[in-house]
Amino acid sequence: MHVDVPAKVQEIYDAVLRRNPGEDEFHQAVREVLDSLAVVLGRHSEYAEMKTIERICEPERQIIFRVPWQDDSGEVQINRGFRVEFNSALGPYKGGLRFHPSVNLGIVKFLGFEQIFKNALTGMPIGGGKGGSDFDPKGRSDAEVMRFCQSFMTELYRHLGEYTDVPAGDIGVGAREIGYLFGQYKRITNRYESGVLTGKGLGWGGALVRTEATGYGAAFFAEAMMDVRGESFDGKRVVVSGSGNVAVYGIEKVHQMGGTAVACSDSSGYVVDEKGIDLDLLKQVKEVERGRIADYAERRGSASFVAGGSIWDVPCDVAIPSATQNELDGDAAGTLAGNGCRYVVEGANMPATPAAVKAFREAGVAFAPGKAANAGGVATSALEMQQNASRDRWTFEHSEARLAEIMRDIHSRCHETAEEYGSPGDLVLGANVAGFLQVAEAVHAHGLI
Ligand code: NDP
Ligand code: 2IT
């Protein structure tokens, strides 16, 4: 079969736009993958014939539900819950839950779509999914968060299972929320099904290194990128946006590898600390007190807080955007490159806009897409599932060694695939093509479903 590749790619994209109106982030994620897959369609006409890409762009199942709960003052609150079960070709749906007021179907779909390819790249047997709610945990008491989680799980439980769909954390969902969600799942089903959620507490089925995994993994990935260029983190200035789970442990590993993280942020602004971020203080402020990044600057003489503004104005050698989607635009990319930044590694999901990615490419800045660089979190979730399934518990050292190996493998796979498909150094293309090929082969093998 002869395939007019550019026409085919446009046709698939147009259909996604038509079928998913107004879902800008989902459109953006699909567009990026489609642009990479043109080279694949040129070589594999069977994927055009069997509409493999079209099938992967359509979620297997999308669940939207009401989440009613009562706040501490007795007022009734209504939120909306989502779970998009995107693709199960490689394993049970796997991906986090995000609790943030901005969450809508388009955001959950973009995240679920990215997750399919990310999870494939880990080499672990996990499909792609994502969920969440427009619930805002900020300023809520533990009791309110618990009641919300219990209501959320009261609907979601019927769609989950260790062989069906396995959620974890994301923005606004950490060990506290996973605990309440697990408790409610256990209560409703009368099953201690450890493998139904990952990111659990270490005393009841959680895996060592899962907490650190995404940030550590991004640093391991960056190290592999530098290694190709005969460099290392030693002596490098690093800027990490965000100050949540990914940012904190990204900074921790950067420091262990000899780099210095000099800035981090939250949604109210950023801090610059020329002496290097004090991790003990950062963890105290953000993890223990659930405070704001401005509190860090108040308690640290060498740090200053900039309200609002762009953290990307801070000069650095390496940038690790680890807050949220589209937080780094074309202008910020130009500023970073102009200030001498040479590596950009996405700790978050799709933090760089398409204009930013283009600017990095043109400026010769080495760029790693989130679906490769932040895959350490979900990879370690798969290791947690493995430990749960075998009723086993691994040491920190063993788990970290596995994570480091997985990240190096993902980097090599992306690097080699980019070369094989005629775009050496383009890790975006490498990640999309390598992830797609693995999923597509399984989709094909399973017949028309
Ligand atoms: P957390 O909730 O722990 O932290 C999120 C951080 O990002 C906070 O500092 C938060 O600031 C900031 N942030 C969130 N939304 C916005 C926004 N709209 N504008 C500005 N700042 C914002 O989340 P994680 O660290 O877990 O997640 C960060 C990113 O990494 C997300 O893109 C997530 O999808 C991705 N990711 C997470 C993984 C994980 O294992 N946790 C795995 C792979 C990717 P504030 O507190 O002010 O809201
Ligand atoms: O975006 C992600 O990969 C995550 N939030 C982690 C998902 C998981 O299942 O560990």
C-alpha cells in the first residue's frame, strides 16, 4: 500500500481535533508525537493500513464522575473525578492521579497519552492511563483530604485492580492521599490488594526509592546525556522549577552528582540561593510544613525570593523544569540559551511549549522530553508492583541500581532510535518512535480491538 505520509499525518491530526474539541493540551501532545511518527509511517505501511496510530489516539475508556464531600465547616462540595484508561497493549493501565483546580478532561487525556509511550520506554509491562480531579488540596485539613479521597475512591474502585488499572501520585497526590485512597479501596473490596496502587507508605507495601524515583531518574537521564558529550554534573549550575516531589529529589541527586541547584519555585514565585539549595530546609518547608517557597527564603540568609517572574531568567548550565505543563515558553527558552544553558531535561510532563522545544533545537541545546526523562517514577512504580506480586521487599541500594539502569537504557534507546531514523541527537523523535514501535507491535499482535 502506498502511503502519502504528510497527508495521512494531517488526516489523523484533523480527526483528533474534531473528536476532542477544546482539549488544547491533548492536541499539543498528539501533534508532537505525530510529527515524529511520519518517518515510521514511511517505513511501516501496515500501521497506516491497520489505523494503528488512530487507534492509539483514541482512549480505550474514559470515566468521568461526581465526587461529593463535606468540608470542615459542614458545607457540601462537589468536584469532578476522571480516569482515562488510554491503552492496555503492554499491561494494566498505569499512571498517576492529579488533584489540582486546573484538571479537566483534556489535561488528563494529554497526560494519559504521554503515559502510553513513557511506560513503553521503561521496558516494564505497563499500559497507559491517567486520572485526577479538580479538587484543590491546598489549605485543606487532613480530614477534608481524607473525606475527599474516600468519596473519590468510592466511585473509582470499580474500575481498578492490580491486573486492570493501577493509579499512583502526581501533582497534589502524595503518600498521604495514596494512604486514604488505599484504605477506602481495601474497605470496599475487602481485599488487601497491594498492587492496586503504587507510591504506598513504606510500612504497608510501598517500595523504597519510589518517593525519590522521578527526580533521581531525571538526574540519571541528564547524566547519560552529558556522558555522550564527555561531560558530567560536576561543577554545573542547575535550575529546577517547582518544589514538589520531582523537584526536591531532582535537586538531591544533582547535589550528589556534584552539581549545584541554585533556584527552585512554586506557583507564587522563585528563590535564588547562590550557596546552593539547602535540601534539609527545603524538605522541612515543603514536605513537613506544606509551606510556600517564600518561607524558605525567609529562613535562609543566602536566598532571595522573587514573587511571580520567570525562574528561567536565572542563568544556568542545566535546566530541569519540574512543575507543570507549558511552564517554559519560547521566550524563556531564548533567555536560557542566551545565558549559556546547554541541557534541558523535562522532569515534569510537557513543561516546554512547542516554541521552546524549537528554540532549543535551533540553539543546539540538548533537550530531553518528559516521557523519557521523567519515566523513573513510573518505572519504580512497576518495581513496586513487582515487589507486591512476589510479596518481597528490596533494599534501597538494589532499587536505586535498577532505576539507574532503566534510565540509562531509556536514554540509549532514544539516542539509538533517533540515529536509526535519521535525526541523530533528537531525543524527542527517538522517544516517540521507540515508544510507539513497542506499543504498535503489541497492538498489532492483539488483532483488531
Ligand atoms: P507536586 O504536587 O509534588 O509539586 C508540584 C510543584 O509544581 C509545586 O511546587 C507546585 O507549586 C508547582 N506547580 C504545580 N502546578 C503549577 C502551576 N499551574 N503553575 C506553577 N507551578 C505549579 O507534584 P510533582 O512534583 O509530583 O509533579 C510535578 C510534575 O512532574 C508534573 O508535571 C507531574 O505530572 C510530573 N511527574 C510526576 C511524577 C511523580 O512521580 N510524582 C512522575 C513523572 C512526572 P504550588 O505548590 O504553588 O502549586
Ligand atoms: O507522570 C507520571 O509518570 C506519574 N505521575 C507517575 C505515574 C505512576 O504510575 O507512577
